Amino acid sequence: MHAIELRVRYAETDQMGVVYHAEYLVWCEVGRTEFIRAVGMPYAELEAAGVRLAVTEATLRYRAPARYDDRIRVETYLTHVHSRGITFHYEVVAADRDHRLVSVQTELTAIDLSGRVTRLPASLRQKLEGAVEAVA
């Protein structure tokens, strides 16, 4: 698991001061790229090798709202690695209360520069396979 803390910015909220629902996906992207960096391959290095990771599916379960100026923690777990794709699970938590706000799952597919599905680089796949966790 990799965790990163953020503070809710005003621009991420609606008129009521509640986080706009799509911002959670942005925070998951931050968690995902930092996870990949932590296993030893910054996303920029992956792109330099001609591979992109396209989100092909996202599922979110909203449990409680985050609000302007809250500290939140994005906990990122890698749950599956396949030859052409990976699956991440995230828990967005109110950091001060340790209370779960949103549960998210994303599936990503490796694509080449022309947008065709391709294999994950062997070096990345090996690093990722060592980081897979079961999430209850």
C-alpha cells in the first residue's frame, strides 16, 4: 500500500464547499503515479519507453463527503497485474478522523503511442507483481 496526503483546495469543491465527485479520480491518479514511482519506475520513464496506461474502467463508492480544507489520505493498493493491464484499489480517507470517504477501483490497459493495446514492459510487470496486495 502506498499513501499520500492532500488538503482539499477550494477549486476542488462545489458551491456548498463539498468536493466535486470527479476530483476523487484526480486524487486516485496522484496515488497511482506515486505508487508506480515507489515500486521503482516513474510514470515518465514508462512513457519514454512508449507505453501509456489508459483507464478503461473506474468504479467509485461514495460514503461521506470531503469538504474544503479537509486533510485527506489516498491509500493506493495494486490488486491485479496482467500482461496488458493492472487493477488498483484506493481508499480516500479523512486523515484527521481516519474515516473512509470513498472507495475506488480502476482498471488500466497498456497502450502504445498509436493507441493500440500492448504488453506491459517486463521490467515494470516484474516490479508490480511484487507489490500486489489482496484488499478486503
